Amino acid sequence: MVPLLLVLLLALILFGAGFALKALWWIAVIVLVVWLVGFIARPKSGSARWYRW
């Protein structure tokens, strides 16, 4: 009985980790797209940047 519960617990933990990692990948893709749009659509003058790098 205990090994079965441990396997089920491990499956739940791995499922939760997989969902969290997938969500983090989507967040990373969204941040990358926003950064690229800001980089491409920035003003030509160097003083009016919306970020400081």
C-alpha cells in the first residue's frame, strides 16, 4: 500500500512540476516577444529608451 501511495505522490509532483515548467516557458516567450517589439520599435534617438541596458 505504501509503495502505491509513493508512486501516486511522485506522479502528482511530476505533473505539477511539468505544468509549472510549461507555464514558465510561456511566460519566457511572452517576455521575449515584448522585448523584441520594444527593441525593434524603439525611437531612433538614444535618450528616449524605455529600458536601460
